[in-house]
Amino acid sequence: MHSHVVVLFLSAFLFSIGAIGVLVRKNAIIVFMCIELMFNAANLALVGYSHFLKSIDGVMLVLFVLAVAAAEAGVGLALFVLLFRNKGTIDVDKLNILKW
Amino acid sequence: MIKYVWLVPFFPLIGVLINGILGWKLEKINKGIIHWIACGAVGLSFLVVWMIFRELLNLPPEHRHFEIIVYNWFTSGVLSVNVAYLVDPLSITMSLFVTGVGFLIHVYSIGYMGHDEGRYYRYFTYLNLFMFSMINLILANNFVLMFLGWEGVGVCSYLLIGFWFENKEFASAGKKAFVFNRIGDFGFVLGMFLLFFSVGKYTDIYTLNFYNAMSHVKFIPVAVASAVGILLFIGATGKSAQIPLYVWLPDAMAGPTPVSALIHAATMVTAGVYMVARCAPLYLHGHSAMEIVAIIGGVTSFFAATMAIAQYDIKKVIAYSTISQLGYMFLGVGVAAFSAGVFHIVTHSFFKALLFLGAGSVIHALSGEQDMRKMGGLKDKIPVTYWTFLIACLAISGIPGLSGFFSKDEILGKTFASGHYFLWFLGTVTAGLTAFYMFRVLFMTFFGESRVEPDVAKHIHESPATMTVPMIILAVLSAIGGYIGVPHLLGGSNRIESFLEPSFSYGGIETENLFHHVPAGTEYFLMIIAVLVGLAGIYVAYLFYMKNKSIPENLVKKYPTLHKLLYNKWYIDEIYEAVFEKPGHFLGSVLWMIWDELIVDGIVKGVSNIVRGIGCGLRFVQTGSVQFYAVGVLLGIVITVTYFLNF
Amino acid sequence: MLAELMIPVIIFFMAVFFAMGSGVMVVCSKNPVHSALWMVSTLFSTAIIYLILQFDFIAAIQVIVYAGAIMMLIVYVIMLTSVDEEVRRKYRLRLYQIVGLAFIVIIFVELVKTGSSHLTGWEGLDWKHIPETFGSVKYIAHQLFSKYVFPFEVVSVLLLAAIAGSVVLAKKDKKD
């Protein structure tokens, strides 16, 4: 057993924890952070495999994931600000008017 | 000049583009620009054709054949179609009179349509478009380009018949013409396909080029050749108004009279005859098709003539006369007298165009009156029209010396020589009927006391020079046009026949036994009979409508059934209506209610209802809760992960 | 000697456990600010793991972009919106949430099951086979501007769009 196996376990764990957070938390920002956590778990897996396979491709993908995450954070958080300004709340349970 | 043959269709096309795109503007500025462009375009085409004709005459007969390829239209598998023009005696003869008569009628239209405000440009655009299509039809070196022209003239005919489309009757006359032409076109297309396929199958030469296909037509079985011939002839019956598809032509008189003269008398309706002549080797090979052409032609010419004698509308009489004369032409090509048929096309285009222009002039003078019962005594009021009309009547009646005599006699003589004695008899009787109904028109219109309605009578005037000059030119042509084909019997050399012959005889098919030798005495006898019958027709007309006007009325009283039958044109329209239209209408209603409403709409609506039902059920998936959607994403991940990690 | 070798291993495992612990805390904290801080700690621990795996550049980027920029932004937004502690749900989990949790368990089990065959004894950090320059800035830069130059450019356009998008979204409408 080498370090990358541990890294992969950590990745699976963080991914699941993040997913649970996405499912159960009400605060939209925390949900957002949990998504970032899942991103991070994916990054970990990529880095782990990159290390294991001695290929730089995984790391390059991590770089792009970081860039996309930054872009997503910019837009997503702007949306939360807008949402809070218009609705007065960012509770995902209350933000359910877009239905049938 | 021959290699510039593409200029012939090019000039009218330019006219179409200028008048079609800018015409509405030009009409507001000055009407003169429009007709100068339109007439100029056709005039230039005529000049080009004339020069080509001169050049062709200077060549030895066996070299009078050129194919000018403009560009490759399309290539699909073994079929390659060029936009290419064929210059040979036949096509040049046709285009010479088409552009010539077309030019005269364009000029005539200036006067005739002068009062039509607001769509003067449209009229001339259509007319030029017609010239473009007709020239393409004639000069095409392959079936596809010919079909383009064939359809183009059909469209122009439709547009011009329904030119005064506010009148619902006129508009539906246009539709009728179009529909009947479509039926014919269907046959034409099938014939084209079958020819392409069968020539390709038996000789491995896949082509729709006329010369190429016709030179190899002798290798396909006679039955197939006949089938091709019959299918193509169905197209010709539509375009050239023969039994059974002739009924559109009398109604086509709804269009402006110059249009009737140009399209429905002189040029377009002869396209069918031209096509049969163009495919001469095919018809010589498939002789049962040719037999059918001859029979249909002869019978049509007789029936149309009987219908013409009981009509009161001046244009309708001439229209039936056109059908009858077209029947003559088909009779001619149907007995393998191709050059006689084409000869009659040419002379007929002169005197029939003149008859229509004369009728148009009468109608113009009478402010739109077409009923001959309201005419009479116009001889002195519109003398130019009278004299030209008289010449045309004499020409069509086959009075010796005038053009109609030579061409008609040529056809009848060849019919007799080929052994079709009954058809010869029909043709001769028709000649008498023709003389009768034409002089009936002449006497009812120009002689006797005036039956014109008083308020119309005040405005009677001779037509302007733009109308009379073309008529005079056509009158001269009608008088002397026959001298291009004086038969050997009368000391001539039948120049048109020797000029045209190379266009028919290249197929390598034995034609020696088609005509029996007829002694000169018999030929003279036939000629005299035809002339006498014509004179008799004129005399009977004189007797009926000049000397003793009670005879026609007595005859009507004596034979009311016959008169009604003739007056109602043998009830053909009614029969067609009962046999085709009513069942078609019924079938349409049934299909509409059962197939369309129930099945097609049922399927369409059923599909939409199913989708809507599913949507109704599924919309509850859209809870609006982000976390609910996240579960969906997780489900996707579960499936992906399970699949990739286990399988 | 042994101790010297053991230090990175100890740091590695500490980072792993710390990442797990703070990951759990991100989800469990009532206060979003605490959540954010635990998140930073997770990211930091991950960065340490990257470092130990010899990806120094990625580790630096992780700290600068994630812990530095993105988490900064999140804290700002928390400040702009709601610093209040989240009110716990008064009701039980909904059916879909239970189903979702079941899915998560399945995913986790699947992932762990795949790796479980490697769950043998510890064999070390596996450094020897990796060349020195593997995760270096120079190497990554070389890759980024040669093989990955097209995605790189695309991402730059995406970031530009994100900048424009967030500005448009967050600015106050003057008409109101």
C-alpha cells in the first residue's frame, strides 16, 4: 500500500461528506462550500492518480478544475448576493418557487 | 454567330430581370421604357436567330447541326445534363417564327394593353419569361432542358390566362389550364424516364441528349419505343390541347387576346408537335405510337371543328379552330410527314396569330365585347382589321395561293399517300368545316347590319398603329408564307422539306415503305377536292349568314339536339366533371374526413396528447428544491460509478 | 535516520486525518463562518498532501486560489448575506434526502471496495520512482503552454465571461 491509496480513500471520504452536506444543509453558501469540497475530493483523486501513474495530465486537469471552480465561485456567489437582495434569504428550502 | 446561340434566350431573360425587378418603378416613371425593353429583347433575339439562320443556309445540309454547350447543369451518376443549345434546321425554323411572331405580338400588346394600369410591367415580364422558356424548349439539346422550357411556358400560360385574376372565372381558367398541363407533364416525365432507362439498358448509352438518344433508339424494342412515344405524346396532348386533354384551351381565352395569339395559338401549343417532330426517329421506330398520334390528331381536328361551328364567342371559335389545326399538325407528324407538320406549324402561326390579333382588334374596338351576336357591320368602321382578317380566313380555309393551302394540302396528301384514307376523309371534311366556321365569324362580325349596342357603337375606332402594323405584317406573311414549301407537283421545290429533312432522318430507321406512290393525277384530284370542299364551306357560310339568315335558325329548330350538342361542345366538360371531378371531389372528401381528420390528425394529436400526458405526470419531478435535483445527480453518479467499477 | 524518514509519513497521515476531520466539520458546523474556516483547514491539509506527493506548484495554487481567493470570497458573501447560525430543521429528513444518503453510501462503498484490494501493509510514500522535476513549475508550465495551450486559452475566456457575469449579476440596478 502506497500513499496514493490513502489519498484515494481520503478522496472518496471527502466526496461523500461533501455530498451529504449538499443534501442536508439549508444554507446555500454551505451547500456551495460542500460542492467545493467535492471538487477538492476530485482534485485529490486526480493528483493521487497522477502520482501513481507518473503522468502530469491529472495535475493539468486539476489546474483547469481550479480555474473553473474560481469562475464558478465568482458567478455563483454573485447569484447568492442577488438572491439575498431580492428574496431576503438564501435558505434552499424556501427557494423552491421554480417548480411545476 | 452560331456559337452565340445562347444570346437568343439570354435577351428575354434580361428583359424579365429588368422588368420583373424594377418594372413597378419604371411604370411610374414611363410606361414606354417597359415595352421598349420587352420588345427590344425579343427583337434582338429574332435578329440573332435570323443571323444564325442565314449562316446555316450557307452551310452544306449535312453540316447543319451544332450543339453549343453553355455549362454543365448537373451530373448525377451516369446522367449528365448540360445547359446546351441545339442548332439544326428544325430548331432554327421553330425559333425563327417564334421570335418573329413573338416580336410582332409584343409590339401589338403595346397598343392592346395600353389601358391596363398598374401591371403593365407584369404583363411584359410574363411575356418575356414566356419567350425565354419557349426558346429554351425549342433550342434545348436534351429532354431535361426542354422540360424546363416546357414547364416554364406552362407557368407563363397559367399566369397570363389568369392575368385579370380579380375575375374568379378567369383565375380558375388559369388553374384549369395548369392542371390539365400537369396531367400531360406527368406522361412526359414518365416518357423521359423510360427513354433514358431503355436506351441505357439496350445500348449502354445513358443520355437524354436528343441526337444521342434518337440515334440509338433503333436498338430498343418496338414495343418499348411505342410506350415511350405514347407517354411523351400524353405530354403533347396536354400542352397542345388534343383529345382528351384539350378542354383547357377554350377556357384559356380568358387571358388578354395577344396572349391567346402568342401562347395559345402560335407558339406554346405547337410545342407538342415540335416535340413529336424532335423525336421523329423514336416515333418512326415505335410506329404504333405514331399511329395513335395520327388518329388522335385527325379525330381532334374533326371534333374541334364541329364544336367551333356553334360558338358565339369570337375568341372561342378561334380557340376551337386552333385545336382543330393542331390536330392537323399531329395528323401530319403522325403519318411521318414531319416536315409537313412543322410547315403547318409555321403557316398556322402566321394566320392564327393574325386571326387572334384581328379578333383582339375587334374586341378592342367594341370596348371588350366578345359575343358575335352583338357585332356585325364592322367592315367599314375598322377596315384594316377587316382586310387582314379576311386574308387570315382565306389562308386558313385553304384557298390556293395563300399559305394555309400549301401546308394543309401537304398534310392531307401525305395522309392519303400513307394509306390513312379515313383520316384523310376526316381531314378533308374538317377543311370544309374550317372554311365554314371561319367565314361564319367573318360574316357575323364584319357584314350585315350592326347589332352593336348603342353606347358601345359610339366608341368604335380603328386600333392604333402598334396594333395594325403587326397585323399587316402577319397578313403579308399569311399570304406569302406558303411559298417556302410549294410542292413539286405545282412546280415548286418544297424548300422547307429539304431544309428540315436532316433533322428527322438521322435515326437510321427504314422509312421507304411509309408512303405509297401516288400518281400525279390523283394528287391533283385530292388537291382540287380539298379546295372545293373549302369553297363549299365558304359558300354555305355565305348562304347561312348573308343570304338567308333564317336557315341557321331553322336548322336549330329542326335539329335541336344536334345544335345543343355542338353548342355545349359535346358536353365534354360536363362529362369530365361527372367522371373525374365529382368522384375526385367525393374521394377527396372521404379522404379528408377519414384519412386526414381521423387517422393523420388522430396520430398527430394522439402523439401530442401522449407527450402532454407524460409531461403532466412528470412535472411533479420538478419540485423546485435544489437538493431534490442533487439526488438526481447522485443517482447518475451511482450508475456511472457502479458501471465503471464493476463491469 | 528512521526518524528522518518517518517525519514526512507522520505529516502525511496527520494531514489526511486533519482533512477528514475538518471535512466533517464543514458539514456539521451550524455557523457558516465556522464552516468556511473548517473548509480552509481542509484545503490546507490537502495542499500539504500535494506537497508531500511532490506537487509543489499545485499545492501553492491550492493555497493561493482556493484557500486564499475563493474562500475569501465566500466569507465576504457570508458577511453580505447571513452570519446567523442556521436553524436546525424541525422535521425529520425528507424521503428524497434519505434516498440521496443511500446513494452516497453506495458510492462510498463502491469506491472503497475498489481500493480495498490494495489495503495491504504500509509500504511507504513511494518517492523513489518520481523524477525530481515532475511536479515542478517549469515542467507544468512547459506542458501548459504546449500540449494544453488550447484548454488554457478556453479557460481564460471562461474566466473573462465569469468576471463579466458576476459584475453584471451583482451590481445594483440603477433604476430601482
